Amino acid sequence: MEIRGGNIISQIKRLSDRIFERILSQKNIDAFNGAQGRILYVLWQEEYISLRELADRTGLAATTLTSMIDRMEDSGLVCRIADPTDRRKTLLTLTARARMLQSDYTEVSDQMTNIFYTGFTEEEIRQCERMLERIHTNLKNARPTIQ
């Protein structure tokens, strides 16, 4: 049996990114791109988090996030603020403009979910999600042991 899960996941990621960007374009949403949408999604769930926390939640490297946050700050989507309990720490928060974009993101995200699961039963969706969570957990657990 040929096992190709990693390759399939990589292909899914590339295709879904392209489709997400195409949907944004079709809906004339140019305030953020797909990668920035992932960052916004996390901040819509919980604001006032550190760059390190954001890196953990998005799976993006802190070095990658720093330049992305710079661009998002320049475009009026996020702000950096000092942590009131630890002045050495910087927290990220959304601007009013970014808060207004949440419904646009949700609409595109819902459309992507419909594309992902076309033809799936509810049980198949639950099963797929459980398996993907297990793969994700396996990868997170392997991360510290692989240099």
C-alpha cells in the first residue's frame, strides 16, 4: 500500500489557499489576504495575545509573523500595545476596521467549508475532522523531538 497522506495534505493546502484567494478576489475583498485572514481569525477569537501565542495558534513562525504583523499594522488591521502587567511584553489587538471585516471572512470561510465537504455525510465530516486532529496532534508532539 502506497501511503501519500503528507503529499495529499500539502496539495490540499496549496489548492485551498488558491481557492480562498480567488473567492476573496471575486467578492472584492482586498483588505486582507488568506494568510492575514488566519491571523485575524485567531485575534477575532481572542485579542490581546503575544506574538508567540499567535505563532502557536496559527502554526506560523514568529519570524514570518513579525513582517506580516508589520504589514497588517501599516494597513490598519492590527495594533501592537504594551502589556499592562509586563511592560517588556507586546500584545496584539484588532482595530475597528479589522473587527468590521469578520463577517467577510466568515462568509468566505463558510464557502470554503462547503467546498471541502461537498458530498460528505455529517458522520464522514466528523470522522475526517477527528482524523485530521489526530494527525495535527502527532505532528505537534513530534516537533520537539525532531531538530
